[in-house]
Amino acid sequence: MKESRDGIRSSRHSKSSSVSSLPLILDIDDFKGEFSFDALFGNLVNDLLPSFQEEETDISEGHSNIGGNDGLSNGHMRAPSDAAKFAQGLSDPLFPEVDKILSLFKDSCKELVDLQKQIDGRLNNLKKEVSVQDSKHRKTLAELEKGVDGLFGSFARLDSRISSVGQTAAKIGDHLQSADAQRDTASQTIELIKYLMEFNSSPGDLMELSPLFSDDSRVAEAAKIAQKLRAFAEEDIGRQGIAVPSVMGNATASRGLEVAVANLQDYCNELENRLLARFDAASQRRELSTMAECAKILSQFNRGTSAMQHYVATRPMFIDVEVMNADTRLVLGDEGSQASPSNVARGLSSLYKEITDTVRKEAATIMAVFPSPNEVMSILVQRVLEQRVTALLDKLLVKPSLVNVPPIEEGGLLLYLRMLAVAYEKTQELARDLRAVGCGDLDVEGLTECLFSSHKDGYPEHEQGSLRQLYQAKMAELRAESQQISESSGTIGRSKGAAVASSHQQISVTVVTEFVRWNEEAITRCTLFSSQPATLAANVKAVFTSLLDQVSQYITEGLERARDSLTEAAALRERFVLGTSVSRRAEAAAAAGESSFRSFMVAVQRCGSSVAIVQQYFSNSISRLLLPVDGAHAASCEEMATAMSSAESAAYKGLQQCIETVMAEVERLLSAEQKATDYRSPEDGFAPDHRPTNACTRVVAYLSRVLESAFTALEGLNKQAFLTELGNRLHKGLLNHWQKFTFNPSGGLRLKRDITEYGEFVRSFNAPSVDEKFELLGIMANVFIVAPESLSTLFEGTPSIRKDAQRFIELREDYKSAKIAARLSSLWTSSS
């Protein structure tokens, strides 16, 4: 295109006279590739406008020069030379080549139209050719599709044929394999029949057998064939025995096979014995490969059971009697010595470790020798437990009778139970260790349980019997100590000696704690021996009931002994307290009463502490073990309340006796110390005595001293009830006491001071009802102080005490002289 354009330019330059007459040569190639209209236009007009281009260049240069000068532009003054040139330019045409260019553009348009028509023609021709070719292509594709469909059908038929041929080939292969197997079976059957005929020769004749059955190098093959012959012959005999023989031939055949079976049995026995002998010889030489070969062959005889049992039975720990004796010495010590549970525990640990190590060594040999090592380990472990462990346990554990229990000096039932617990726990550990080493499918834990089944039968009864035996021994020990102390008192008086003995038979919290410790140890064994929650709950309940019985009996007897001291002191008081006399014997009786009071309060306090210990033990250790069984917890709580009811009854009776003891001494002090002149002091002008009477001082001092132990021993509702009852009795006793005296106004003031002293003391009881009674006593004491005419005003706010007040008024010294009875009669009548 460039060359053509260059040609056009050259031709145009050669003919400068008339450019418009020249043909405009445009080529289609000018429009191919990267077409640019500006380039095409430039090629057309650049040759015709050279002078314009030069002028344009000059003008652009002139403009630049004008911009750099001081002259004016855009219509302003220029230099003279420039002005001349400018004037000449105005006279010439601005575009002298316009006609040529116009002619050129017209010719170019014509040629462009011609080129368009040529291109349109070519396009039409191409469309027709494309249409024809598309029709041909579609026809070709349709024909190809038909051919491809045919190919697919052919491939499908070929694939089906190949599959059919493959299946036929597989069937042929199966038939060939089956035929080959049948041929091998037939060959083996022929061989077996031949061997069977040899064994069928005559009974007991094994001399004419094939070399196979006597060649030591082919023992494995001979054993395999012998087992096959034996199974075949026994199966045939079994069929003949079930079916009814129809011909004589069947019976003859059956008899012949019986001969073969007998000979085969003899041969197998002889071969098995030979192999076992070889196995024993290899075992002594520790030739594991030979042992493994013999064991593998022997596994064809009854699955190798005889070889396994023979190997286990020949282990030294089962055939050496010295091993058994050494076990006994290690665990039980020398003959005649008393074994202790701790020594037995150490001995069992050592022995069971030795057994475990031995079994572990045997396991290594068994794994290398036997084709079924798990079965051999099962037999070995079972033999260890049933023979070696059982022999030791039979010597260690002798179940005692509950009728004739062993004496406590020899350990009693507790020694047996402790030995049983130690043996059971250590044997369970042995079972776990043996399980870790390996024991096949053997239920080693279940077998271990069976070893102790006879001891676990009736186990709770032995625990209860042991607790009873321990309790009886403890009570005997306490009685002996008390008797010894009583005898050591020598010439002490009967009452004093009894008091000393009683003090040393007091309830001891230490003893109750010992009861709980025994029970806790028994509960620990129950947990050890009882695997099922229901069984454990039943055993725990039975053992805990024994503790309740022991504690109830012990504290009840202790309270009863303390009550006996109170009763004995009361008897002394009745004998030696005569009226108001003060004697040494009366003082001794009072001292005995005070001592018995303190002893009983100590007993009550220790009783409460003992019950609290049992309740705490029940909450911490027993209750959770009873929860798996419905109702067991509630039943035990009810039993605990029932067991303690006897102690509560004894405590209640004793507290009543304590009140009687205190009131008896109060009455004695009042009778001995209270003088008639205390409340009828002479009116001699001396100032009244505002101190409490001597009797009041003595009584309050006594009560403060003796009740100190009650304040310490009692608590809660028990303390409140006791002090309330004592306060009411004191109020009543004082009322009855004052009825014996006559009061003048000065004596009334003294009485009021006594009432105030008593009231301040009983306020420490924290009993509102008692405080109220003594406050009313203070009000009633005013009847002795006021004038007769003022008595009517005293009870206006408290009419409820009129009856008691009337009894007080009658004790006034001027009751008759002042005719108070008449005054009160009219007063009560008018008010009612």
C-alpha cells in the first residue's frame, strides 16, 4: 500500500498542470489491516498542497518571531518589509489548489463507490459459496452421526460378547478348579483308604504300617493323616449305629472300621506319648523351637489340650511340696507363732509378687511355644489360683463358729475378720496383676470371688458377733477397773465407797468413740466384701444397728448407775435428816446428794456428746451407703431414734431425781437456817435490816454451786425444761415454807428482800414464766408492809393473785387484832 501510495505521489508530481484530470488510484489493500482515515487523507492531499504547507510553516515561524519583538501583532503596526509581503498575500487567492482538491475528492468518491460495489459483489459470491459449503457440511455431519451410531451399536455388541466370553471363561476356570480339587480329594481319599486298610488289618497289629507312620521326620504329616482316618472311621461307625442295617455287608463294614478305629486310637495314643516325651526332653533343655514343633503337632490331638495341661502340670510350683511349705512359712511365719494381719499382709504381698513374676516368665515361654498361648495362660492362671493360692488360704483362714467363738485373748472373731480382709484384698490385687500379665478368656476376678465364697456366706453375722464380743470384753474390762478401785478404797464408808465406784463407772466419750471405731472398721470390710450396692446397704445397716445397740446399752446403763447414786443419796437423806437438826450425818447426806447431782449431770453431758458422735458418724459414713436402697436411710434413722429412747427415758427420770435432790436440800437449809425472828424483828426503834436472811443466802449459794454443772451439761430445750421445772418447784417450796411464819412490817421488808434475791437468781434460768411468778411474789410481799386500810388498793391491777394474797395476809401479825378478815370479807364481796 505504501509503494502504491508512493507511486501515486510520483505520478502526481510529474503531471502538475492538471491534477484533476488524472485518475485517482485507490486500492482495496489500503483499507486492510489497521486503517486510518487521517493517513489516507494525508496521502491524497499532501502532494497537492506543498506550498500551503511551506507557508503554514513560515507563518508559524513568523508568529513566533513577532511574539519575541517589540512590534504589535493582530492588526497592529509591523515592520515595512513585512507589510509589503502582507499586502502581496492579500492580492493572491487564499487556497489556490482548491479546485484540484475538489476534483480529487470527487474522483475519490467515484472510485470508493466502485470499490464498494466490487466488495458487495465479492460478499454475495462468498455468501453463496458459504451457503453451499454449509449444506455440504450438514449433510456430511448427518452421515457421520449415522456412522457413529452404528459404531456405538457395534461396540455394545462387542462388549456384551466380551462379557459373555469372560463369564464363560470364569465358569470354565471354576469347573477346572473344582475338578482339580476333586482330583486332589480323590487322590487323598485313595491314600487315606490305603492307610485305612493298613490299620484295618488286625487288632493291635501296627507292625505292617507304611513308613510314614514310623518316620520321626514326618510325624506332623502322620498325625494329620491319623486324625483324618480316625474322624472318618468314627463318623462311619456313627452313621451305621443310627441307620438300621439292611444287608449283611453293612455290619461287616462296620465291624471292620471298628478295628481300624481301635488301631488308630492306639497309634494316636502312642504318637501323642512320643511327642509329649520329646516335648518334655526339649523343655528340660530349653529348646523352644523343638517344643514349639511338638506343641504344633500335638494341637491336632484334642486341640492340644493334653499338651497344655501336661505343660502346666509339670511346672515346679505345682509339683514341688517345698514350694507350698515355703509359701506357708512366708505368710504365716514359723509354726506355733501367732500371725498378725500386718505380717500376713506383708507376706502375701511378697508371695503374690513372686507368683506374678513366675507367671510372667512362663508367659514368655508359652508365647514362643504354643500355637494357642491364651488357652495355656488360662489353664496356668486357673491352676495357680485353685491349687497354690487355695492351699495357702485354707491354712490362713479357718472360719470360726458363732456358737463357740474363739476367745478374745487369741484374737477372737476380729482376728479372723482382719485376716479375711487382708487375704481378700491382696488376692484381688493378685488377680488384677495376673489379668495384666495375661490369662486368656479366664474370668480371673470371678474365680477369685469363688475362693472366698464360703467365707462371704453369713459374713454380716460374723461382723455382728465380733462387735458383740468386743463390747462384752470392754464392759468386763471397765467392771474390773471399777472393782479394783472399789477394793482399793479400803475402809471408806459404804456410801462414800459407792460414790467413788460410781464416779469411776461414769459414761466415757472415749469408750463410745472406741465403739464407733470398731464399727467404722467393720463398715470398711463391708465395703470391701460387698460389690453390689443393695448387698452393701443391707450389710451396713446390720453392722450400724449393732453400734446403736451398744451405745444405747452403754449410755443407758451409765445413766442408770448415776440414778442409783441419786437414789442412794436420797435414802441417806431420809435416814439422817431429822427435822431441823444439823448433824454431821445430815451434812454428809447433803454432800452425797450434791455429788450424785453433779455425777448425773456429767453423765447427761457425756450421753449427749456420745449421741452427737453417733449422729455425726451416721451422717458422714453411713447415710451415703444406704441411699441406693429405698427406705433404708429412713429405717436406720428410725432405729437410731428407737435405740436412744431408753437413754432418753433414763435421763428424764434422773433429771426428775435431780430436782428432788435439789429441793430436798433447799428445804433442809430453809428448815435449819430460817428463824422465826427473821420476819418478826422487834420494833425497838432500830433501823430495819435490808440484808437477805441467812437462810436465803445459804439457799442461793447452794443453788448457784450445784446448778453450775447443770448449766454446763444441759443445752437447748432440755436445759430450758429442766430449769423451768426447777424454778416452779422452788416457787412452790418457798410459798409452803413462808406459810410457817408470821410477819410484821419490818419482817415484810426482810421477806421482800429475800424474794428479790431469789428472783435475781432464777432470772439466770431464762424462764419467763418463772420470772413472772417471782415478780408476783414481790407484789404479794407488800401485804405485810402496808396499813390494813390500804390492802384493798394492792390488788386492783392483779386480781388473779387474790387467793394467794389472802393466804399471805393471814400471816400478818395484826391479822386478828386489826380485824383484817372482816375488812377483806367486805372487800372481796363488794368487788365480786
